Amino acid sequence: MKKTIIFLITLIGFISCTKSQKIYTKIENKKNMSDNIENILKEQVLAGYSENEPGLDGGSTYLYSDKDMKACVELSENILKTQEYKFPSQAEFENKIKEIFRFNSKQNIVNFLIEYPCSRDSIVYQLDINYVTSNNSPLFILFDKKFILEPLFIPELIDYKKKYPKIFEEENSISDKRISKYGFEVYVTKWKDVKDLNENRNNNIQILVNRNKYLFNDSKSSLAWLKVNDEYFLESLVITFGYTKDKDLLDWVMQRNRSKAVEFINNYVFVRNCKGELEIREDILKYIEQKTTDEENTHDYAKALYHYEVYENPNKWTEKEAYKILAYKSNTYDYLFMKYKNIRDNNRWNILGSIYYYSNRGDEKEWKEIEKNFEMNNYYNLPHLKEALEYAYIFE
């Protein structure tokens, strides 16, 4: 379990929560922190891992601030060096961050919560234990250092008992009870008594190393490790940030979500980006086109695409956006319908065929507007759309 952290670190970046919060301090890199790590470690350890009143779950009261983050950055940088992480050039790092996270920053450091990548609010925030273990720990992008990390306490990164035995001895000597700042007696969970601390520390280090090696060194072995040990982060690269250029990663995410194909298509193919604009994740549609065959067990995503309702929420998409979405989903599904007999046998219509069929039995204006829009937009430069439009006429 990661340590509960109360932050007074705020940075311009992607973060969610209230817009009324204020910036308290900013991480700066003015000097090497090596001489101060021992003092910071001592503060963290003597404060304890958590406090709790009898019968209640506890949390940390330690104020994680600028100096703690500096120590975390320095220790993480040293770990990456010992693990043969190849620090990219500044241009390489910035290009990769822009490609993966869709963020181009002039700030040295940016932090955000993975589940809320679009909010630009800088805030003071507190993480409780349940929030941290929900996989939504903040992610820091260090543009000047050229790596990413999660904020951690020193005992979560180094074996302080061996490296700083005097601090460990002092920790042993303090009481496991104290009076809180509110005047109540509380029990203190010491760092030395945290269950599985060694195992968690090793996992923290592996996450740090393998995330950075995969993203910035193109390490296939790191990708393999992340697939087993860091699924939430890895999957979020595709479904949250729309990073689809790595075909191995995309295939892994699509296979994981096959049983939830409807939910996946509804939420992660036609989306609004952080500018509020329609974003169509074309690589996912190309994946569906390439992986669908005449075998029925490959039809999950194609079926979900057919049933995606562009008009179910008139406030979700503008008319212009709705036409474009219709074009892209027809370009994929209707092409598969024409190509594979088994899809035709299992569905009476394709997308455009269905619209044309019902327009002939009601208001023909909708079909005429679709024809006009597609032609006016040069069929959105899609390879199968014109053919699919012409094929629809068989559904009279």
C-alpha cells in the first residue's frame, strides 16, 4: 500500500477537483538534495506512517512538501541511473510526452491525476489511503529531469533500516502512542511495522523504472512487466490519453476489453479531447477492421460499433460532428458487412443501408443530407465510405 500523502505541492498541470484552490508552493530545483535526505528521512520516519484513534482507521498527518518531493526526485533519478535508464534528449522527451499524454509544457514540472487528464486547475489536495490504492495516485512529469514518477516517501524507495541504522534505532525508541494536534490520544503505526514494506518498495522501484524504460527507451521487456504488474497505468495510456501508436500495447488493451466491447466503443473511440473537440481514434477503428474476420468470435467490436448511437444524446455531438462519426463508423462496419458473409447472415442491415431503407419509408431528407455531407467533405478521405454509400441502395 502506498503511503498516504498530504500535499502542499501545487503545479500547473492536469488535475481535477475544485477550481477555488490556490497555489501554495512550487517545486524548484535549486540545489542538490543529497545532504538533506537523511534529515528529511528522519522527519518522515519519526512522524510515523499513520495515526489513528482507537477503533478507527488512520491516516497520515505528515505534511508532504517541497523538500520531500525534492528528495523523492533525487532518489528516483539515482535509481534510474543504476537501472541503466537512458535519459532521452530534451527534444525526444518533450515529443514523447506530447505524443502520449497530449501535453506540451513550458513548466519544468507538471502533475495530474490519471483519471482526470484535462483539468488545468492547480490545487492543494489530500490523498487518503483508499484514494491512493484506487490506482489514481498523481503522476509527475519532470521536463527538466526527463522522466516521470509518482510522489513517494523515502522509506518507499530505499531500505532506510540498513542505510540509516541510527534513524531506525530512534524509531524503535519512540512510543506507539501520542497526543494528536486535536488533543486526542492516537496510536502510531511506525514505518518499520508497515506490512509488506519491502515488497511494496521493490514494486515502487520496478514501476518507476519500467514505466520510464517503456515510454522513453522503447523497452519491450518493460512493456511485458507492466502488462502483468501495472495494468491500470498501461491501459490508461490508450483509453484515457488515446495513445494508440504502439500496436503491441493497443492489441493488449483491445484483447482485455473484448468482453466489454459495447462499453469500450461507447466511451473510448469517439471522444472529446482536452480542447473540447471531437477526436476519433482512428487506430482503434483500423484495429477493428484488421482483426475482424468471418469467424463470429471476432465480431464483438464490430457489433458494438454498429449499435453505437450517434443521435441518442442530441447534446453530445453537434450536427457536423454527428455526420463525421457516422462516416467513420460506416467506413469500418459497412466495409466489414460487405466483406464477410457471416456478418451479413447475422445482421439484416449495415449502418447506411438501414438509414436508406427507413428513409424510403418516411422522410427522405435525412438520406439526402447524408449524401450531400459526405460528398461535400470528399467522403472524409476514408477508403471505403463512397463504396458503402453506394452499397446502401440495395436495401430498398
